[in-house]
Amino acid sequence: MRIRIHLEAEADLLDAYDGLRDKGVAEAFQAEIARAFDLLLEFPRLGRAYGSVRSVLIRLFRYRVIYRVEGDEIVILAVAHQSRDEAFWYKRL
């Protein structure tokens, strides 16, 4: 398995990271994203399923990673704050 990040999901990550003013908090966020990606590589069906799309919460932050498994890839579709409307990433399917 390998992780592929959708181009717009990369932008989501940068936006979230840039929004964190404290360097220590930003580093913790980055570490939690890396931890989530490592968990997904080990357990690709870990997250809550919504049809072919899955979602996993980021520990310590109110974000979630939205992804789906495609063959031997885990495709990250979005990294979104939990309060954000899901409709924004539907077009990425």
C-alpha cells in the first residue's frame, strides 16, 4: 500500500497548517497527520465508511482525513475541519 494525496487535499493541509499560529501547535498537527497516514498504511479500512469513502479523525485536533482505498493506494481526498460542510470535497471523487 502507498498513500497518494489529491492535489486539493495538499492545499487543504497547507491551509490548515498555515492557520496554526503557534509553531509548536503546527508541528504537533503535522505529527498527528503523519501518525494518521501511518495508521492508514497499516490499517487501510480503519476509518468510518460512507460508501467507498472513509474518514478518520485526527487525534488532538478537530480535523479529519477523508480517503478511499483504490487497489494498492490510499487516496487522500481531503483534510477538513470537522465543522466544515462535506460538500466541498465531493467533486474530488
